[in-house]
Amino acid sequence: MLRRYGARWALGILLTLAAVLYANGTWHSDAIERQDTILADLRMRLEGPAPDPRIVIVDIDPKSLAAVGRFPWSRDVLAKLVDQLAGHYHARTIAFDVSFPEPDTSSGYAVLERLAQRELKDVPGVATKLAALEPALDYDGRFARALAGRPVLLGYSVSAELAKGVLPKPAFTVADLGGRSLDAYRSAGYEANIARLQEAALGAGIFSVDPDVDGVVRTVPLLQRIGDGYYPTLGLATAAVYLGATAIRPDFGTAEVLAQDEVAGADRIVLVRPQGRKVAIPVGDGLTTVVQFRGPGGPQGGTFRYVSAVDVLQGRVPPALLEDVVALVGTTAPGLQDLRSTPVSSVYPGVEVHANVIKSILDRRFKSHPDFATAVEFFQIVVAGTLLALLLPALSPLPAVLVSAAVFAGVVGANWALYRQLDWTVDMFVCLLLVALLFVVNLAWGYLFEFRKGRALVSRFGEYVAPELVAQMAENPEAYTMEGESRELSVMFVDVRGFTTISEGLSPKALREYINLYLTAMSEDIRGSHQGTLDKYIGDAVMAFWGAPVAFADHASRAVATSLLMQASAARLNEDFQRRGWPPLAIGIGINSGLMHVGDMGSAIRRAYTVMGDAVNLGSRLEGITKVYGVGIAVGEATRLAAPEFVYRELDLVRVKGKNEPVAIFEPLGKPADLDPAVLDELAAWDAALARVRMRDWDGAQGAIAALHAAHPQRALYALYLERIAHWRADPPGAGWDGVTTFETK
């Protein structure tokens, strides 16, 4: 066994070792990393929606834009929106995925003030009237008053160069770290909110998100550094307010969150809540978290309820829907350009990215790549690789497929369980690739060195011959070939009588079932116990032969026995067809034996394993002239001589089109033991009558055949010869008449 499988075992172990070295970081592949990313995206899509009534998206949607006007809206509208959410609906936390970096001058108050100071300065009462109008026309003031004292957070973006607006108070500063290093994304600038709005709001969060190199958003930083301060993103800041947290701090893994000993980096962000309660959030490089996208996003995404902003403004939203929730104000309108590409959708609302971060924090569930994930990957590679490397070389193809599929499914199932139950993101592509490579290598090895010839034989001859013959041929494939050669064979042609009339009398669907049932029955008889080679279907006709690719000394006997079996099958089918109200089924079969060319023949476009030659052509002619003699089967003299165990009724001496020499044709009746004595008596009487015909004894022949016809009126052969005798009486054949019937058509 070692000698037989040793090389394949060694190759399997080498492939497993290569996968192990990748898992522990000895070598790296960007292509494999991309595939792991694709699998991770697919895994997230499969998880599906997870409805959460605690978070509601207040959507500045096309409906709202049509009712209120194009965005950005004047801040008196936004003030009313806050009043509705906080005052009427009692939302616990309100967060804007929108920034307000410039004053709102849409009320026209600044123009009126300029007129009062210039053109209208001498008009009595203008200044007084303008002062009275200021509270109503100062939209920023109205918005600030709506924000004041309410749990409202504003959004802002980070920038590479710009420094605009006023930053909120940082969560903590560099000085608070006590000399520690903290890995965080740094931004040189920002585009924040105007001072009067930021001062009125409870806080603010960064809503900027950076996609991966392929343009897809998969992670977001929870904190970013601007100057010496660390500022929370909108999702973290909103969750902190909703949970009533008093502080946001990094956790360096020590007893005290901000101890003085030097530790590089933090692996968690902690929300400090009253009474010392904490919410720990695991983070990766750059203080990032994996966004656990749930569902395809948007109003129909199934996880977060969306309500139209205009419905909130007009009080049409049921109060229970917004009470005590996180209300995220954002937009799904395509023109406002807040749609992101994510693993679950290429047009995912940006506001829902923050909603997913908030949900993870509220649920205390975070998808993370744990430190020991490498060990898990290493373990699954070693187990799967070693198992397959040892088993596959000793298995035949089907068990190899089943075992490989089971291992593949096991790796996928284990990975899915870790993801769903423990929230671990563990890479698996290199392990799946190893399983696939081990299977392909072993299958290819077996195909090239062990099964190639046998399987090729199955592929080449499986359409033509019975499965038992293919199995026999596969045991010794060298003995069989598709190369052209000449052999003594027997060929058969089968055709349906009156098929044109049948096709005209059936619907297309019924005709298809009719012909399918017929062809199936005929094919099963050919390829069945007598092991014929099914050559082709020609419309309703069937062509088959015996003696190739497997040589049979009794090929003629097999062909004749099959023809009798097929006539019996046709009779059974006809009974079924009659019950269905279909046209009757009758078939004609022609069989001939002789030297034929057999092999893979055809064109460069299409080839087939078939037979050719004069003996084949005669077989086709015999099938055609069965109609003339009213018989179901006609065989040539060569077939009768090669299959003497059957009883035959001689039909005639014929000269078919394309042949000069006449040939005797016969109808096989069966084996003597299977025939009724009356049939044998009838046959003897017919042979005597036919001899009288050939001796031109018209009176004696007519009397004998007339007696046979009276006893067997269904036998069309007797009626045919009575007609011929009448013709010969009226127009006697010449002196050179040899009793041969010549057919000038095919």
C-alpha cells in the first residue's frame, strides 16, 4: 500500500504543510486574502435581518423632499423636527447624520437687517419691528433653542486639510493616557458645526466612514484623533448617550483603565456608566470595529424601521414607534449622496451604517477576529488536510467525492457556528482551498494513472451500449477501440408504420410523449439482455447493430431475438396507446448480417460510432419492404444462415435498388419450441405453395395460397401473392424469369 499510495500521501502532506505555513504568516497571498474577504461578505449576507425596534431611521426621503423642499432644509424646519421627536414622541436619543458647518441665512433676516441699517434707516419704527421679528427669523437660534437641554447629537466629518466649525468636547485627550500609546486614525482637519449649534447640542460624533481598497465599507473606527483629542464616531457617541454613559475610555487590559505603566495599544473601548457599570467594546487596529450589517438595508431591509421625516413633522407617525428610541436622522434619497457600498448591498444608506454600530453596542455583540483565530485556522487546516491526505489516495472516485464534500461542509459549518454563536470571524478560504486541491490532485492522479483508460471507455461507449458491456470493457480497455475496422456484424433498422398520419392526429405534447415512450421501449430492448449497440435515432426510426465494440459470435441470433422482443413490446405499447385514444402503433424491422465498416466516423464538427457498407444498406432496404409483404420483420439470407435456431417464413427473392444480385428474404417466427404446431403446419403449406409459384404452376399455387388466405385472412402476404398470380396469368413472365422481385425505390 505504501508503494501504491506513498507518492500521493507525500503530496497531500506537502500541500497541508503549505497551508499551515500560510496560516501562521510564513507566507502571504493577496489573492487568498481577497477570497477570505469575499467569503466574509457572503457570510454576513447569509445572516439576514435582525429587527430592532430600539433604533428608528428618520428618513429625509424623496417623499419628504417633495413636501418640504430640497435639502438642506431651513433650520426652523429642523427645529420643528427636533421638537416633534423629543417633545411629542419622547425619543430617548436623537442623532443627526448631517452637519451644519455654516449659518442658515434662508429666512432673509440678514437682508432686512442690512436694509434697516442703510436704505430704511430713516424710516420710523423699522428697527423696532425688525427686533421683534428677529426671534422668528433667526433660524439658527430657533434650532439651537430646540437642541438645548435635549439628548441631541450632531454629526460632523473629518478632513485632510479643512478646519471649519467647532469641535465638541473630546472623549479624552493624549494627556489622559498618561504617556501610553493609542493606535487610532488621525485627521488633520474637520468640518464641524457652527458654534451656537454645537454649544446647544449635547454632543457630536464623526459620521465619516472610509471604505476598504475595493470601495466597500466593512469597518469603522470608534474613535479618531484630531489634534490632541480623541473624538467618538456618531455610532459610539449615540450609544453612549442612549445608555447614559458618563465617560468613554480605552481599556489597555489592566486593572485600572488609565494606569501609569506603559502599555502599547488598547483592545477595547469602555463606556463607563453610573454605579460603575461598563460596556466593553472590542476593537481592532486603529480602534476599528467590524460593522455587523444585518439585511440588505433601506426601508425594506427588515432590521431598522424607517419613518419619513415629513410624517414626523406632521405628526402622522404612531407615538409608540418613536417613544424611548434612538432616532437617527439621515437620508436615503439618491441625490443627497449618502449611499455606501457594503458587503450586503452596493447602495446601502450611510445612516444605517451607524445604526448597525449602535445595535452592536446595545446588544453587547461584536463580530471580531480574536487573537487566537490563527490557532483555530491552524487546527482546522491540520485536521482537514491530514484526514484527506491519508484517505483520498485509497478511495475510489465516488467515496472520494463524498468524503471531500463532507470535510468541506464540516469546515464551512464549523466556521458558520463560530460566527453565529460566538461572533468570531475566522478565515477559512485557505482550508477550503486545501480541501479542493487535495480532492482535485487525487482525482487527477487517479484519472491519469489508474482510471483514465476505463473511464474514457465509459465516456466513449456509454451512449451506445448497455452498462453491463461498458463495465466488461472497462476491465480490459486496451482490447477496445473506436478506430475504423471491418467486421462481420448484424445491423437492424426499425421504423414506425404511418408515422406521418400519426403525427397529424396528435397534439405536439401528445406526439412527444408517444414517440418518447416508443423510443424508450425499443432502446431498452436493444441494449437489454441481448446487448446491442444503439447507433442513432433518425426521427421515428432506430438504428442498432450487434458485434461491436464487443464481438459476439452469435450477433445474428442476438439481433433476431431482439427483433422478436421488440415486436412484443410494440404490441404492449399499442394496447396502452389505444386506451389513451392515440393512433395504433405498428413497426417494421429490417435485419441483415455481413461484412461492415465500424468505427468513429463523421466530420470535424460531429462524429459518431456507427457502421457503413453494402450489408448496412441492405438492412435499411429490408426494413422498407416489410410494408410490401405485410410483415413486422424481414431478415436477409445471411442472417438466417447465421441464426439457424429460429424458424423462418421465406418471403421472396428480391433485388433491391443499388444491388444486382438477388437475395432471399425471410420473416423470423421464433424458436421451434415456442411455436404452435399449427404454425409449423401453415409454414409447410406455404413453402410448398411458394415452390409452385416459382415453377409457374399458377393453378396449383393459387389453390394452395387461396386455402391459406381463407384460413388466415389477416396475413397480407397471401393476398399479395394472389394478386401477383393474377397478374402473371394475365401477363405471363418471359422465358428468363427467375422468380425475383425487383425494387426500384429505396
